[in-house]
Amino acid sequence: MKALMFGWEFPPHILGGLGTASYGLTKGMAECGGIEITFVIPKPYGDEDKTFAHIIGAANTPVAWRDVSWDYVQQRYGYCMDPQEYFDLRSHIYADFNYLKTNDLGCIEFSGRYPDNLMEEINNYSIVAGVIARTEQFDIIHSHDWLTYPAGIHAKQVSGKPLVIHVHATDFDRSRGNVNPTVYNIERDGMLHADHIITVSNLTRQTVIDKYHIDPAKVTTVHNAVEPLSDEIKSIVMPHNPKEKVVTFLGRITMQKGPEYFVEAAARVLRKTNNVRFVMAGNGDMMNKMIMLSAQRNISDRFHFTGFLRGRQVYEMLKASDVYVMPSVSEPFGISPLEAMQVGVPSIISKQSGCAEILTNVIKIDYWDIDAMADAIYSIITYPAIYKQLREEGEHEVNEIKWKYAGQKVLDIYHNVLRNYN
């Protein structure tokens, strides 16, 4: 079986959990065997791992506009016209395409990030997807997250092959309910065109059913997993000050992640003890507000901001920590607690996270319950027996959560879709 996948980021150049999950799932599927994967991203850098997937860059795909056919125009514009109309409108059609920034090779430019003109890049990506769908051989299409749904839809229209979309998050998660109507429409359009929908948690599955009005029979949960630690990561040894504990928040500093609750809990813990430091690792649009909030709570001398961490830096930070906290308001899954548990760091997670559905050896709190969060932090850093149990049992538990198992579930979904696809 051959799958054509559309993603937005791929390690080692990632900006969030989407790239990590896409990589892990793709590799896990390849380990199961019987699948060839072509993975498309807007802008490859050349150092991506190609041992288990064929990587294609939209930015490296020539788009020959002078060869745009009548059939292509009908598919692209969504209505029928006779050949004479096509020739009459051709100058208008080419003018419509002229806004695209192309290089000397006829390739559309992509930033490889989440730029201010994101909607334009999403549309451009869908245009290139049509070109790729005409040239690659595949049996099924798989689109990761809303940014790639238009690309998946276009590839389906061009090829006639079935489409599976993977919901890693919805705008209800990112916006705390203040949904962007444009994003919502892209998400729902992807769901309506999809032949099956994969969600990363039951929490997200219920959102898809309730908020996007999708038939439950069309939606299946496949929980995320975590990559085994490499020898390089295992060899990392970080110094520890026995007189001080380190409590870490690691992720985007946005309202979805609940950073203000972490700061407030830190202030409560520091009222009881002064032998602890708090770290907020990451960046985001709420970073300056969190710096101000820590100053207002008079804890700036015990509260630290690292900026964005990637790759080895993430594990260095985790290995330097005694407690990891993920107080997300709405977290479709959340891989970072699993990464913390891998290196023996006890974790506290919100009940409003998808990973809470599969993790047992963690402390679960409501994101808004600052007192419970503070009590949990204080207990772990104060009582060695609690720390030891969460550390040892958590590490054992997370080592059994493998991408290969998730990959097999996705392959089973593929087979079922292909069996029933007309």
C-alpha cells in the first residue's frame, strides 16, 4: 500500500508537537511493514530523516502554469465551462495565479513556518498538492491538521483516491472557544470531504462530533505515543543542586497551555518553601504577560524563562527538572509529559488533556485548580516516597506507549477505508 501524506513540519525543524507526532506516527507505520509513505511538507531543509519515508517539498515542486489544462481549471474553480469559455477566461486565470511568488525554476516559495500570510501559504500548498497528486503513485491520502486539509481535498479531487484527515487539534482548543470562523470552516470542510477522521484523543473526537457535527461512525481515536530515547539522549547528565528543586513548564506560552495557572501555582508553592526554582521553557504570545505576572507575584528571582528549546535542549531541560507540569486548558493529547516520564521526571497534567486518558502514573488536576496544582508540586518535591514512585512507575508505563502500536491502528483504518471506498 502507498500513502501520500501532507504535513506542515517535520523534524529536526519543528515548531511544536505537530512535527513530532507526524514523525513518530510515520516511523511507527513504516515499522509495521506493508506501507510506502510519501510525506509532503511546504519547505524541506535537506536534513530530514528519509530512512522510512520519501520526503517531498512543495517549495521544490515546479508548477508549470502555462500547461494548465481545461480539466484542471474546472477542478480548481469548482464549476464547469465549455472549451471556448476556457480560452476566453485564460488571461483572467493566469492573472489569478500571478500573485504567486515563484523562483526561476517555477516553484512557489514557502516560509516553512507559520507566517503572517499563513492563509495564503495554505492555499498555495493546496495548489502544489494538485501537481504532486498528478505525478505520484498512491492508494490513499492522509492530511495532518487543518493547515493541510485543503491540500488533501485537492489531491482527492485530482486523483479520485480516498482521504483520511488527522485532527491533532481544533480551533476550539487553540482559542479557548473564541473560534476563528475562517479556520473553523477549513477544519469542517476537511472533515466533510474526508472518508475517515483520526483524532488524537477521545476528548478531541467528542469535539469533532459535537462542534463540527460529524457522524461518530466516521471518527476514530488513535492516541499518540513517544519515540524511544536515543543513546545520545540517554547519555545526557545534568548537574543537580541537592538544595534546590526545579519545576518546569515546557511548551508554547499561549492561552491554550494555561501558563498563568503555572505562575499562580508557583507563587503558592514559594509561600511554603524557598528551595525551588520554576522554569517556563518555550515562547509564545503570552510570554511578556507571564514575565509581568511573575514580577507582580514577587517571584521573579525564583522564576526563569528559557525561550524556545528544541531537540537535545528539551531533554537537557527535562533531565535538569524534578517535576514537570502541563496545565493545559484544552490539550488534544500532549506528548511532552511522556517525554518527561521517559527520563524519570514525575509529571502533573491537567484532566483536560488527551494524554490523561492513557496515563496512570501521573498526578491529574483540573487546569484551573491552582491550589491542587501547588499541593501536587509541593508533595513531589518534599516527600521522597512520592517522587520515587511516580518516577519509577511512570518510566515503566511510558516505555510501553509505542508509535508502532499507533501506526498499526492507522494501517487498519486505511485498509477499512479502501475496502469500503467507492
